[in-house]
Amino acid sequence: MSSLKAWITAGRFFTIPWMAVNTFLGVKLAGFDFNAWLLSFAIVQSILTACHYMNAWRDYIRGFDRLEEGSKAKPYTAASQLIPRGEFTVTEAKAATVGWLLIGVGLFIAFAPKRIDTIALLLLGIFVAVTYTDFFKPRGLGEIALFLGHGFGACTFAYSLVKPITMEAVIAGSLLGMWAGMMYTIDQWQDIETDFARRVKNYAYLIARANMKISLFYYFAVSAIVTMHVGYVLMGWLPSSTLKVLLLLPLYHFTGVLLDYQFEKGVLMMLLGMWLYPILMAI
């Protein structure tokens, strides 16, 4: 693998479309402003990329990522194997972590409105990014980290760059956060017998221990998210136009079948469904 490809792989830039739509929804609900969307996306993606590079070197130091019996390559990334194979170094990962954090904070200082909600949400994102590997993951709390960072934080931060946070922003961010938490559980499913059986008893491990099929967990999580979404609309807390997400139900049913019998394809279908959810909410 070339040095450039290793840097790109370690940064896990496959999250770009995901963060683009999550921040887009936040800005759209607040009253769409292109500059606010571009700024929120740039800041959120910068901090998330810093988290990815930090995760690469911290997972290696802590022994999660190694050549044998370590974290497995996923259908969408092989970042966990870069440092163990010598294709990326801890020094490079540290430099990238600091660099991307400085970019995110610099963009905020230069262009973002400075209010208590925008500052608090920025600090939340930084906190989750720098503590994920050493605090959340070892305690089996990865779902909470992704709920706060990838979903809730991304959407509400984007909203706050247009106008102060409202209940609508909190609810929309929470729905996207639940998608992020569910994705993390399924993402970790492959590592049950390596990373977690001996070191971390996370949610994926507990589900497998209970002999629950991954599809059953997926169906339960999707049903909970959609049911809550419908309830929020009925209570007038979200626009009724966001119910276009119900058009995705056939895709979600098909995804559950794939997760049981063609896991890698199921994961990719799950990511597609998660990506389309905020798009349909926004249009």
C-alpha cells in the first residue's frame, strides 16, 4: 500500500457522505444556509477525522489492533491493520490527530458564531473524539460515543450555526444518534471473538452471548427509531414531511436478511439505509 493510500485509509474518509447528510439535515431544519452547512460539515468532519487517526494509534498501543487475533478489516475499511502491518506509523497518526483537530478548531474560531450552544457542542465533539478509544470503547460504551458524536452532535451543531438550538434540533439529532449507535453495534459484530471476548464486554458481545441473531437486533433498533419518529411527528415536534423515511422500510427488511446470511453485503445495505434516512427527512 502506498503512503498516500495508507493516510487516506487510516482517516476513514468513507464517513464523508454520512457527515454531509447529517449536517445537511441540521441546517435544513434550521432554515437552509449553504455557508452554514459547508462550515458545519468541515468542522465536524475534521474533528471526526482526528478521532479516526487517534483511534488508529491508541488501538494499536492498547493491543486491539494487531496482526493476529486483532480487530478485523470491515467491508468499508481496513484501517485497523495499517499500523500492525507497518504501512502506517504511530508518529504519523499522532501528527494527523493534532493537525485535524487544529483545522476543526481553527475553522470554528474564524467563522462560526460564538454562543454557549455552539461552543458547548464543539467541546462535546472534541471530548468524544479524544476519549473514545481510552474511555468509551474499553467500557463497552461505544454506542454512546457514536450517538453523541456522529449523530446527535453533528446534526445539532449544524443547526446551531444557523440559529439557537430548539427541541426540533435535539429530537432530530437524537434520531440520527440512535442510527449511529446501532451502526456501531453491527460494526463490532465481527470483533466479538477477537477484541471483545477477552477484553471488552460490549453490547455486540452481550447480544451474541444471548444467541440473538444480528437481524433481530437490527429490526428491533429500526422499529424503535421509526416508532419514535412517528410519535414526534404526531406530537408536533417534527415536520410531517420527515415521514418520507417510511419509504425505506422495504430496504430495512431486506437488510436484516442479508445481515444474517451475507453479513458484509448486509452491512453495506445498512450503511445505505442510514445515509438515506436524513436525506429523506430533509427533502
